[in-house]
Amino acid sequence: MNQEFVSTLLLTGKLAGLTTVILLLIGFPVAYLLAFRRFAMKSVVEAFISMPMVLPPTVLGFYMLLAYSPQHSFGHFLDQYLNVRLAFSFTGVLIASVVFSLPFMVQPLQTGLQSIPRSIREASYTLGKSKFQTFTHVLVPNMIPSIVTAIAMTFAHCIGEFGVVIMVGGNMPGETRLASIAIYDEVQAMNYQAANQYSLVLFVISLVILTVVFSLKKQDN
């Protein structure tokens, strides 16, 4: 097991872990808003959030790369005023990963929130609990399987990302070269043993994660 193999897997885990944590913080308020609030253009917002599930990853990667470019307003602002360039960097890949994985976090959380009877929330309000207290002490404990599913699906999705990563981050060892890209490189080089090692690790991780998810769903039913 060489150093490059280990570092590539660690980088993949780092990206998936950071993406999952960031999306957990973002996902709860977004899911709560979609689950319990009515507002104009709500369907459009839900459609935009769900787009990465049906949109080819290279399409999203292309537009993210355009946004990062100094020739466009966002990229120009970052470059001129903050001296930051996101294209072909780990930070740029992380932001793209957060955007691309958003529905895998939000949708299970939204489903979990909507599955809790309204009477439970109303009873909590009647007892004098605030909305935040109701959320943390009533809603969250009653949607643990949904939370675990959201975390697991987001992490599993991240470790298999390819299109967005290759478009935004390229293939820079130690910076943006993830396991999915390494598999492609090794196959292109006809180094099937190395490709098999990467593939086997990702296969086992994904299998374990999905087994946990389906076990929780079975218990919940």
C-alpha cells in the first residue's frame, strides 16, 4: 500500500467529511423551511435544490468553473479583492461538492420533519416551548433515522463524485485527485491492480453505508 494510494483515500475522506458537516449545518434550516413554510416560488426552490440529482455532473461542474473564472464577476471579485482562486483547488472542489450534494442531505431531512405528526409540534408549543426548543428537543430526537440517512447518503455520494471534481478541480495529486479520478487514471494506464484497490475500498464503504441506511429504515418501519 503506497503513500499515494493512502493520501488519495484520505483526501477523498476529507472532502466527503467536510462536505457532510457543512451540509448538515446548511441542510437543517433549509429542510425546516421547505417542510413547514409556505412562500412564493417554493416549487422552484425545491426544483433548484433537486437539480443535481438529474443534471449531468459535468454541466454543474462547467458552470461552477465559469463562476470561479476571473473573467466572471464572482471569480473576479475573489481574485481582485480577496486574492483567492477557486478553480483547480481543494476549496473550489469543496464548494462544488456542497452544491452538488445538497439534495442528498436536504431531502431526507425534509422527509423526516414532515413525517412527524403536527400534533406533536403543537403540543410542544402549548407547553411553552419555543420553536428552537421544539426543534432541538422534540423534532430532532424523533427523526434520528432520517438524520443518519441524510449523513450516510451525502457521504457516500461524495466519495464517488467524478464529473464535478474533474471539471472544477482537475487532477492534481494531493490537492484535487480523489479516488474516483484515480480509478479512471489507473484504468487508462492499464494498471488494473491499482484501479481494483481503489474500487474495492469505495465499494466496501458504500456497501456498509447503504446497509446501515436500509437497516435503519427497516427498524423505523
